[in-house]
Amino acid sequence: MKYFTVMENIKESKNVNTVTFNDDISIIPGQFIMAWVPGVNEIPLSFSSVSDRKSITIKIYGEASAQLAKLNKGDKLFYEGPYGNGYSTVRGKKLIIGAGSGIASLMPLVDQHTTGIISGKTADDILFEKRFDKNKLHIVTDDGSKGTKGFATSALENLDMEDFEMIYVCGPEIMMKSVFDYVNDKNVNCQFSLERSMKCGIGLCDSCSVNGYQVCRDGPVFSLDQLRTMDEFGRTRITTSGRRIFF
Ligand SMILES: Cc1cc2nc3c(=O)[nH]c(=O)nc-3n(C[C@H](O)[C@H](O)[C@H](O)COP(=O)(O)OP(=O)(O)OC[C@H]3O[C@@H](n4cnc5c(N)ncnc54)[C@H](O)[C@@H]3O)c2cc1C
Ligand code: FES
């Protein structure tokens, strides 16, 4: 198994940490690793930076993410990967729409041509706002504790979607489904990074399947056209115990 040696642990918010490392591996934005927490689990995590100083940003949910978020300078992060297809990049104007920890995988795409919508339940969930040009950033929170009160789609109403060469979306599926419904009848190019329970990360266990696609191997990034064929998107997912549940 491969490993990174942690250079730094940056606290982004109450329950989100970024760990950085300097390894010489080639990563496409949007790809992920299966990070191993000995005796606990292996979990998928994307890269929040793919430059010389690479990073992973971890939101604490359960024991595996809690242990990874505590890694400090000199500690080893064991992993397999990188896996998945990643985003296809464009040179022109782009819009990124991220919510919660989903903003992490979008961060390598941010440059001077990027307009951002960051949404979250509360101010605490808004990450990485300083990395954007403040004139091109829209912050939206469910409770109005930061930015505008509302959902990601509220910010879309003020933008000309067809102005962007590509729109990238990552976050909770309920948010991605509302963005999908908003853009579905528009003439836009859009990529969505899906999140599913993953056990193997390499197309063997089927825990991540959506309408026959395996998110780990065929995704996690899917185009608008692909999502149009997936009637399970935004409706059902498979739990870690293999049960299908409805959103
Ligand atoms: C391709 C891919 C890329 C990912 N990239 C990142 C990333 O860059 N940063 C990051 O922080 N996370 C990312 N995730 C999500 C991350 O894998 C999970 O949060 C992680 O597996 C949680 O593991 P755990 O053992 O700590 O928690 P668990 O013990 O699995 O879960 C504890 C509780 O939290 C809930 N929960 C767990 N994960 C989530 C979630 N994502 N959203 C809402 N509720 C959840 C569970 O249902 C459960 O109730 C990614 C997922 C995928 C599929
Ligand atoms: S995680 Fe096993 S098939 Fe995708």
C-alpha cells in the first residue's frame, strides 16, 4: 500500500481539516483515493489541491474521518489510488457549485476565470471562500448566517448559465439534484461529481452503483447527458450494509 507523509494539518472549521503533502504523483482534479485507517475502514477522499503541495480536506463524520483529520506533520496517510475519471478541464469561464465538503474536490479547478457558488447549512459549512475573487463569489446558507439565505439554486437565478464554458457541481445529492433540475432544459455543459458508499474503489463490490454505472470506476464525475439517463440519481442510494434507501 502507498502512503503520503503529512507536511501540515490546517484547521478549516470546527469539524473540517486539510492535510497537505508533497508527493510526486500525477492527479487529475476530481480523482479520489481510498484512504486506509487501520482497524477502522477505508474511505474515499478527493484532492483539494493537485499542485506541488497536494492536499486532502476531511470533514469529520465517523471514526475513519475523525482519525484522518487528526494526522499531523510526519504521520503517514496510507492509501490506494488515485482512482476515478476526474473532471475534464476547460480554459474559459467556468462556474463551480459546491456545498459542504463537496467544495474540496472542486478547489483544484479554481482560477481567475472561475465564478463560485458555495452553499451550506450554516456559516460554519462555508469553506475556502478566500481562494475566490470576491467579486465572483456567491455564498448561500440555508439559515442566512452567512451570505444570502437560501439554496445553491437561489444564486443561479442571478447568473446567465450559458455564459460559462463549463459548470462543475459537487455536494450532497439533494443539492446536485436541484441544480440538475435547474439546468436540465438549458443549453449548458455541466459535470457532476457523485458521492456513493464505496468499499473497494475499483469496480468490484457494486456498492456504489447508480443505474448500472459504478461511481468509483465510471465516475465519480458524470456529464449532464449521462445523468439524464440515471433515474436513480437524486432518488436512491445503497447503504454500507447493502440496503437500498430512498432520499
Ligand atoms: C468519490 C468521493 C469523494 C469524496 N471526497 C471527500 C472529501 O474530499 N472530503 C470529505 O470530507 N469527504 C469526502 N467524501 C465523503 C467521505 O468518503 C465520507 O464522509 C466518509 O466515508 C465518512 O466515513 P466515516 O467512517 O468517517 O463516517 P461513517 O461512519 O461512514 O458515517 C458516520 C455517519 O455520518 C454519515 N455520513 C458519512 N459520510 C457522509 C457524507 N459525506 N455526507 C453526509 N453524511 C455522511 C453516515 O451516514 C453516518 O450516519 C467523498 C466520497 C466519495 C464517494
Ligand atoms: S466501490 Fe466497489 S464497485 Fe465501486
